[in-house]
Amino acid sequence: MNHKKILIGCFTVLVTLLFTGCTTNNTNKVSNDQNWLDNYTPVHPVGSDANDFWITYPSINPSAGELVTHLEWLVESMEDHCVLFVVHRTGCEGCKAQADRVIALAEQYEEQVMFHDLDIYFGGSIEQRANEVYLYDPEGPPGYIALTGIFTYIKENNDVKIGWHTWEGNLEDSEMESWIRDAIYYYSVNSEG
């Protein structure tokens, strides 16, 4: 008899918890929660310095201040989302940490970011695209891996333009995520119309 009362009591508590919302579904990815975007303030402004989104080549590039002729496939990738890529090579110990970091963040934000995993190990069109994106190398030639890039829409003087930022080497998780969140924010406010 006591076992029956305990089971009924446990069942009642479980049902109460389910209906009162005391349980959560933690399987959703952070990127599925759009609430962060509602009151978001970007960390990185538009400019030509190392910590900015660029519209022209940055001040550290030999072509500083010149307009970039963006790659057609990259521009097409921006139809629905901002774009993130990483150039790396399977087996490259120096670029593994950054490649793994970017791939994980791309998965986390997959609903808001178009991701290109440019692993030159696979050759063909992937290697071709990996070589092409070195036109975005922040310091110009020679290019090193891992090369990571983020592309979004930026409003400048009432015109919407492609804003971008690239890095060679490693970034910390939180720093990389701040660039991705900024790109998502800029894309959301500047891609309409």
C-alpha cells in the first residue's frame, strides 16, 4: 500500500513539473534562441583597423583602402545568411585548433550562417575556392593557414555593402564567436530590401 502511495506521489510531482514548465529542453542550440539578437550591440565597428569589419582592404594590407572585387560564389552564398569560411588542411597540426573551433561554431549557428569548410586536403573545387579566398588575406601574400573569414552586410552612407574580416592563425572561442554574432546582427539589420 505504501509503495502505491509513493508511486502516485512521484507521478503527481512529475506531471506537475511538466505542466508548470519547471523542466527545460537543453537540446536546442544557442543559435536557435533569437532572443540574444533582440538587444545585441555589435562589438566590432566598420573601419580599416585590425579590430574592424572592412569594406575595402584594411590598413595592414598592401592594397589598403582599395575596393575588393568579391568572389561570385561567396556573394551568392550571402543570399540568405552571412558567410563564414575556414581554409585548413586535414593533418595540419598548426591549423587544426582554429579549423575545429570554426567548424563547431558554424554548427552552433547553422541557421544563421552559411559555412564553407575549405579543407584543401580534398582538392578539386574545394582547393580551388581555398586558393581564391586568399584575395581576402588581411596582410596580403604570402598566405598562411588557417585562414578564417566572416562576411556580412554593412550599411555605409545609406548604401548596403559587403563587410568582411579575415584572420590567419588562431583566435580564442569567445573572440571568434563575437565576430560571428556581429556578422549575424549586421546581416539581420542590413539585408532587408
